[in-house]
Amino acid sequence: NITSHDAIAISDMLTCSDELNTSYNKLGDHGAELISKGVTNTTTLRALSIIGNNNIGSSGTTAIANALTNNISLEELWISYDIGQDGARAIAKAISTNKTLKRLLLCGDDTTGVESAMIIVNSLHCNNTITGLGLPVGACDDCVRKEIDKTIMKMYSVKVLYLFQCFQEAQDDVLCEVHSKSFDNGVIDISHRWLPPHQLVSLGFFLSRSHRKWKELNLQWCYIGDDGMNILHQWLCGDKANKQEITKLDLSNNNLTGASSHLIGDIITHLQPHALMLDDNNITNLKNISTAVTATCTVKVLHMTRNNITSHDVVAISDMMSCLEELNITNNKLGDHGAELISKGIVNTKTLRALSVSGNKIGSSGTTAIANALTNNTSLEELWISYDDIGQDGARAIAKAISTN
């Protein structure tokens, strides 16, 4: 129940205090104006939480903001949403000139408060000193969240993200599990969980800004779709995202289509996974993926079962075989023509050890083409061609090839 009558005494104490928290009192605008004098004069204060449930409006907030422009010690500032839009603009202006502030935490859960927060957030994109940012993500609608996402992506200095009023996120153990288990063995496994956009943003932030190394990322059965892939791509392939070289990336069963092909290509280039799992999607138009795989030569294992791949994409697959060690394209729609194109890749590769083209409606002519390729191949150790209609002619061709391979 501190009021403005005691604000002078509090202001005097700031000359030797490191931290001041007077939230949930009754300072009002006049009390804030008096305390702002102490903020101007102190050289010791590191953390200030004053503009929170104190009945402080725009004039009191503006006074605090003006004090910030002359303060050389403050590193952490807590702000709540009774400040008004004029107060928000004043805070935004002060932050743009203050070079010591490192952590900015914005709290609140009402519509007006979120509008005030956005004024401050939108002013941060050029700030290179803020390393910790607290946001009311749970109180925002999707449009506001997208604006916040864009701002955070531009703020490459941010290493710590606090999410306030995120009751849904707090009840979901996805991010907690990432933090508690992921670095025990370098495996981040969030498989078999639906990941909505806001959690993908949080996960993307964590993956891109963390300096700790991780080896595997498993997002199998997360149903992220092309929109989610776009979110993940923005975080993992940003200019300032930390470079990682991982052993395995699993994006199976995520409702991905050809629209994600170029995004996956960029991620391959940036993360350089050893094994890439893309099973049970609907990814066609594989040229971008093929270009990335052949350019980096880091992907050695590629699984793309059940993707509705037809002969149109087999040229891209055949090109990738020049540097792959294992290729599994079971249960697609290659047909005889696709098998004939695959056979060219078998002839040219010197690295491929295992190939599965089972369940691809390959007949005797396609099988014969593969068999002929085997006679000229010196690397293949394992071939799966089951559940195809190879016929007796195809079987004889395979038998003959095996006798000389």
C-alpha cells in the first residue's frame, strides 16, 4: 500500500540499491515522477520493477522513460500494461537510446495492454543490446503473435525468451521436455505430438539461439504441415541462427507437400544432416532437395517412403544416388519408366550400399533395367524389390545379374 507520500524515501534509497521492486502498490503518476528522479541519479541500480499494478498512467510512465535516457546502470526493466499508448511510445523511445538495458519483460493480459506492448516490441528490431525478452504470448491473438515472431527473428541478440500468460503452453510438456532431456545425449525428440504454430516458434527460437550442440531432431508425427515447415525454416536458416551439423533429421508424417521442397533444401544446406527421414508425406518436386543433397554431399541416408513419388521426380532421385549410401523409396509410384531412370543412378553411383524400390508397381521391363545396371555397379550390397510385379522375365534378369555382380 505504498503511495506517493513515500516515493521520495524510495527515490533516495536508489542511490545505493541494486534492485527495486515496488509492484502492486499505489504510487500513481505522481509517485512515479518522484521515483524517476532517483532513476536518473543512481549509478548502482540494475533491476527495476515499478510500472506494474501501481495505477501509473502515461504521464508517470513518460517520466520513468525520460529517466531511462539518462541512466547508465539499469539492466532489467519490468513493465505492465497500465501505461497507455503514450507511455508505451515514451518507453520505446527511451529503449532505443539506452545502451545498458539487457532484459525487458512485458506483462499483461488485456487487449489495451497488448496494443501498448506491440508499440514497444515493434521498436526493438534495431536493438542489439536486449538479450532477454519477456512477452505476453498467451494473451495475444494470432495476428499479434505473428508480429511478435517477426520482431524476435530480427533481434539476433536475444538469447532468453520468457512467455507470460501462456497457460496452454505451460500445461504442455513439449518445451519442458526439450530443456530437461535434449542435451543429455544430444537428441531432441518431440515425436508423436501435435505442434501448433506458437510452439514451433518457441522451439525454433530455442534451436536457433542455443549455443549448445544437438545431434538429432525428431519431429515425426507432429503434423506441422507446410505452414509449420515455413516457421521452422525461418528459425533454423536465419542469417544469425547458430550453425549445427547434425546426424539425423526426422520430418516423417508431417503432411508436407512439394511446397516445402525448397525449405527442406535450405535446411539440408544449413544443418547438413547425415540421415534425412521424410517418410509418409506428399513431397514432390524434388529438384531443390536433390540440389542441396548433391551440393553438400553430407546426407548419406535418405528415406522417402509413401510420398506419391512418380517417374517425374526420379531424375532428381537418380542424381542424389551419386552421394547417398542408403536410399529407401518404398511404396511410391515409380512404375517401369521410373525404374529405368533409377537404373542410371545405379550405374553411376560409387557410394550406394542399400536401395529399396519395393511396392512401386515395377514390371518386368523396369526390373530388367535395374538388373542390367547391377552388372555395372560395384557398391550396392542390398536391394529390395519386393511387392512389385517383376514377372518371370524380370526374375531371370535379376538372377543373371546376381551371378556376375
